[in-house]
Amino acid sequence: MNLNHELPPVEWKHEENIKGLFVTDFDGTLLRSDRTFAESDLRALEGLKERGIARVIATGRSMFSFNKAADPNLPVDYIIFSTGAGVVQYPQETIVKEAHLESGEVKHAAAVLLENQLDFMIHRPIPENHKFAYFASGTENSDFENRISLYSPHAFPLDPLVDGFGPATQLLAVLQPSRDLSILGMIRKKLSGLNVIQTTSPLDGKSIWVEIFPASVSKSHTAGWLAGKLGVKTKDVLSLGNDYNDLDLLEWAGTSFVVDNAPEELKKRFATVSSNNRCGVAEAVQRWIDKKPF
């Protein structure tokens, strides 16, 4: 189910119309490994505003998590959060779009994860989606345990029957190190009516997360919705990412880059710029502007 709201007006200093859209991933792309931002990347984002280009961060984080890592003065206009389940105008954080799984979808998805003894969380609907119930299989899984510890004030054990949970923003399974990745195909087959996304854990940088959303939720779908609201054509969109959960966004945008710290599989498919630690955002912006002056 999608709950859409009209976008509040955007004030542009020097341009009457929005001419393009720049969409960047956050962790491992704009955010450096030491959890800071490069000055040249920030200047590049500031320069985009002067050209009439809306600046968007598309992240898998909830807004609660994003705000723990972000500077409130980041020069961006919108945050697509929770992999596209929500959008806020920034820095006001006015919610302009949200979506959630219905109760029956939650129960069905949880049943598939339970029957495969996967460790997983079910997140409350936006704006409380930093709160979650969790199921632990009992198998050693340090990344899963670390995430529960990190969110301990907001995490609670799941009733395995899941009957009373209600709607949810998403389910998130953390694969145990011993699990074969072929299980992803099985989950996608059994949950064919939902969107099942693979991503790499932002906590340990190696564990595989499986995120389950409504079919209409993805970075590309939500970025497309935002572009339409702002009157921007797909050919005038640049996307920049670093991981598999950016794949649909990279495939959708008119121009796409991946940073050098992305998996080799993605670097073979998309043009590559410098890593997140070496100002890849600034390089992508410059290459885009050189190719397509606004």
C-alpha cells in the first residue's frame, strides 16, 4: 500500500525549473569509511543546486539511522530512505511518500523466513521503522546479533505466530555465514509478489542481508516517482551507487556510475569513478556535467 502526499514547493535560487536529478547512495558512496564527508563532494552537491539540479540521497537506512550518521547541513533536497519505502524533503524531514507491507504480506513473508530458520527482523511502519521485532534461529550470526545490540532500546523478540504484528515497512533477514546464497532464489520464488533485495551489511561490510518490501518499493521506483513529481525526465537523472541494492537504480537512470569500492560485478556493468574515500561523488558530478551541461 502506498500513501502519497503532495510535495511541498522547492525554492531554487537561480533557476526557474528543475533541470535534472542527482541521486546518490549514502553508505560506501557519499559517506566515507571513517563516517565523514569529503569537502569536495559537498562542494559538488552545492554546485548542483546552482545549476537547477535537485539532489537526492537514496539509502537503505531509516531516517532514525540516517540522522545518526548525517550532518543536518548536508546540501541535499530529498532523502529516499528505507530503500524507497519513504521520502522526506530535507532538512525539514517532511514525509512526502511512504509505503508499507499489509498484515497478510508480513505474515506470509515471515512464514517463509521461519520455515528456513533464518534470523530476521520485522520493522514497524514509517515513521517508527527503526523499531523492530526479531527472530533468532539460535545459529551463530554475529552481524545479526550486533544489529540487535545496536538497536537494543527499539528491538523486541518476535512472537513466532506473527498474527498480531500488523503492517510493517519491511522484513530484513541476515544470512548466517554458513548459508548458501541459493536461498535468495528460493525466497524470491516464494515471495514473487514482493520485492526481495540483496545488500551487503553496512555493519560488518560482508554479511548478506535480504530485505523484503512491497512490490512497488525500490530505489528506482521511488526515484522515478520523485522525478515525475519534479518534472524531470529519466534521461536527465544521474545515479551513483556502490552495492547490489543500488542495481535497479543504476539500471533505471539516464546516466549511472559506481564507485571504485563497488563489487567487481557492478564495476563491469557500469562506468566507475573513484572510491567513496577518494571523492567519487565529485568525480561523478563533474563527468556528468561535462557530458551533459545543464
